[in-house]
Amino acid sequence: MPDVPLSESIVRVDDRVFLVSGSNTNWVIVKEGDAALLIDTGYPGDHDRVVASLGAVGVRPGGLAAILVTHAHNDHIGAAERLRTAHGVPVLMHEREVPHARREFLHQVSVGAVLANAWRPGVVPWAVHAVRSGGTAHVPVAEPQAFGTAGALDLPGAPVPVHTPGHTGGHCAYHLPSLGVVVSGDALVTAHPTSRKTGPQMLPGMFHADVPTALDALSALETLDADTVLPGHGPLHRGSVRDAVARARERAAW
């Protein structure tokens, strides 16, 4: 099925999966009958866009089975707590990401790192946008939950968590085997305002808590049977995940 833009920001990947572009960050909606799953929630300033995107594909926020988090950076959990408290939606993630989501610590690019890289094309405009969108706001998730079983989760699309640490300690991608889709979060992206590259790539090194581990984590993706990558940043990628990983490795340079 060809990619179908439902609006400027929403792409129908297939009849059940939608990739939504927020303010420099993506989230994914997976539908299954009357139930739905939201993977990531954009910046704090994206809350209304998240709610509008759910409505555009026929999902009520209160009808979400869960919010599944790739990692707890502000541009991915920005609307999670508001949705949790307003609609009772559980927020699920890898066990190592739970304390990060509570903000017991913060693995996020520092102001010093941004200033040190301010000479690079795109960094200053990105930083200004991030601040305006709530990238430095305090938005912990008060009651994050770790998924408690190995293998596929009992959620729409039956996502299988794939631990891909390095960007953060508990970063996870999600494989939807029956749909041939990988939601890659920030382990593998296809564009970013601070990158001059397009297509499969890793984020610039300043964004990763542990660059060598982030590079090694690509190995967890390349064995997955999927032909569609839905990244945390950039447009979707059609083609084998193995080839996308190979291209990202070749282009990784910090």
C-alpha cells in the first residue's frame, strides 16, 4: 500500500499504522479494532497536535490502550503526563527508562554541548525551537510503568520491545512483526534539523548518552524482519532494516 498523506503531518503507513510529524519529532498511532496505541508524544508544546492527530484517525485519547515510550527525552514524552492524568492512559517503557521518566536523573544533551556545537549548521535554530516547544521544561511522568513480560506486548499491533541503549540507557525500538514495521525512536533516524544528511542515519553524537553503545545497538535492529522504518525524526523509510542500518553505520562520524 502506498504511503497516503491524510494531512500535512499525518501519513497512513497502512490501514492500521499512522506516522505523525510534530514539531521536529514524530509519534506513531497503531489501531486494532476499537483499540489504539500511541508510541511517543512529542514535545510538551505538541500536546494539542497529538490530540488532534488521534482525532484525525478516529481515536479518542481516553480510548488509548497505552502510551508506549521509546525513551524519556522531553521531545518524546512531552504530552505523556497530561494524557495520563486527563484520560487515565498508562505510560509504558523499558525498566531502565522508568527512573529517567520520573526525572530521578536526566540523560539529555546539555546546554554546554549545544553551545560547543553552535557553529554547526542547524544547531542554533534547532535549539531555539526546542526551548520554545518545551524541550527544557520539567515534565516528568509521575507513574511510568515498565512492561513486565518478554516478547510481544498485549497491545494493539503486538509490539515487541527491542532494547537499543546508548541514546539513553533504556531506549527501546518497537517491532511490529505482523506489519513489517519497526518504530526506531532515536536509535535510527532519517533526518534531523542539526544534520545535513537525509536518509537512514544516527543522530549527531552530542545527543547520545553513550555513543559507542548507541552504535552497537544498531545490531539489535538489523536482524529484524521489517521493510518499513518509522523513526523518531524524519520521514518513514521503505526498505529492509538491515540495509538502513548498514547505511547509518557507514555515515556515522562524530
